Amino acid sequence: MRRAWAAGSAPGSRCGRGLPSRRRSHPERCRAMFGGLWMPTLGDSSVTERDLTTLGREALQILIDALGGCVTAGHSTSADPVADAIALWFGLHGFAHQRAVSRVFPWPADSAERIITALAHLDT
């Protein structure tokens, strides 16, 4: 996500577009971003209590910053970039999960783009 942000592609969607495919190719990284069923036993791993309470915070901040940049640049009409970034985070997480478990569903080619555009309030 940091590399996409630094690359300067379209601000509102650059962080989210690759997430569904990354979830399939790197499930452990998505788990670190979103949490989920994985819950390590403290003491049996290198994971700390702080790790558990801050899981994904840095990744979410990148989405908040990207959406705030879209608002500043006039590409988004979001009135609350924090709340909309959280909605985008959840929407993409749900989409990535459904893509992973519903492989035969006839997904429209622009499904991710529709989610990103709607939840980030991007101008089309």
C-alpha cells in the first residue's frame, strides 16, 4: 500500500485495487491488516499484546491519508475521510473474502472499482 501511495497513481483507488488479488496470494498479510479468526496465544509466539491492539492501524492510516488526499485534490466528496476509509476498508475486506470463498460467482469485472468509487465518494 505504501508503494502504491508513493507511486502517485489515482489517489482514491490506488491502495484498494490490488487487495482482492493480494488476499489470495498473501493471506497472512491480509490477516495482519484485517485480523480475523487467527488469534495467537500470547507467550506461544512473538506476537505481543500491543501487536494485537494495533493490528492493521498503520494500513488503515494509509487509506485515511489517501482518501484525505483525494478530498484535497477535489477527487472525492467525502465529508469524513476517517469514517469513509473505514467503510472502504471493510468493503474491500468483505469483497476480497467473498472472492476467495465464492470463486464460481459471476463477478462483474469492475466490482472492486465500484466498491472503491462508491465508498470513497470518488468523482467518476
